Amino acid sequence: MSFSADAWAAAAPWYDAIRAHPFLAGLADGTLERKVFLRYIADDAHYLSRYARALATTAARWPEAEQAAVLARFAAGAVDAERLLHEALLAEAGLTLADAVGDVEPTPTCLAYVNTLQADAALAPAGVALAGLLPCFRVYTEVGRELVPVLSDRPSGENHPYEAWLRTYGDPVFEADTRRAESFADEQAERHPGTVAAMHDAYARATRFEWMFWDAAWRGETWPDPT
């Protein structure tokens, strides 16, 4: 198998845990509390800006110029598309993105995740850096692909409260971008077999962080109080 296929197969238990998480269950059937969803969106906004920087840094270090340009476009596109989504979802609750991000501190899980990605983007081999960025692509692609069909299962005229979010990640264009990013990592794994073990480590670590990110929103994770 290719690196990305092998890494995703190895991550199957963690993806199964993500799909079984009560946050995702509530997202799928529309019963997720709005306050839980909104704190996830605020944390995701913090995450996205840092993730995009890690992807842009990886693009700047990527050895293949044409592929580097594609990764750079992914970084810019992620910021633009998802920021618009965040703004729209927060506006429904009478909030602005600036207020939500300014008033809500990133969770410890969010910072641990993105700081790891940024460190690898700056210091690790390019293939390792991209391997750590891939689970965000792949997990959201799979969640979107699996959950969009639930929209058609609802009674006629009944809106799903999280339809806009589901359709964003169930978009075939997003899936195509995921496959393309995976193909870049696969090529690096083939060309630099000495980095494959580290690539798997980065991929597995990021997949665990993906579960932790959902769970942090579900639990309302905050920094400890020293008093």
C-alpha cells in the first residue's frame, strides 16, 4: 500500500473512536447542544489560523516547486473557506468571529496539537511535516462523506441545524484536495524511505489529537485553576 493508505489503515481504531464520540453522534443527528458546537467553532478558528501557517511553512520547504504551490494554495484556501464558514455559523448565534476568538482562549489540546504541527513544519523533513497535517484533511473528509447522507434521511422540510458544516466537509472538491495532498506525501515516502517511520509517527500522533480536539469541545476543556 501507499504511505497514506497504510497510515490511514493503522489509524482506523482512532477514527472509529472519533465516529463513536458523542460529539459526532450529536452532530450527525442534530442533537448536539449549540453551546458545545459554538465552543468547538471558536477553538477551531484558533486551530485553523495556526494550521494554515504550518501548511504554508511546509509548502515553503517542499522540494517539488509545483507541489509546493499547490500546498500553498491549500493553506490560503483553508483559511478563506473555513473562516467564512466560522463567521456564518457564529453569526447565526449573534456572534462575530473576532469576538469569539478574542473572548475564548484556545484549549490546551488545541495549542498542543497546532504547536506540534508548527514545530514539525519548521524542523522535521518535509514529508514528516506533511504526514502530520494529513489527518486533518482525511478525518474531516471521512466525517463529511459519512454524515452528509443523514441530511436526506430527515423528514421533508425539516432542516438539520448543522447542515452547512456537514456539506462543507462532504464536498467532493475537499475530498479531491485530500487525495492530492496524500499523493504528495506518498511520493516523499517512496523517495525517502528513511523518513517513513517518522511519517507514520507524525500521522498517528495527529490522528490522536483529532480525537482529543473533538473531546475537548465536548468536555468544555479549560486551563486548570491554580487556586
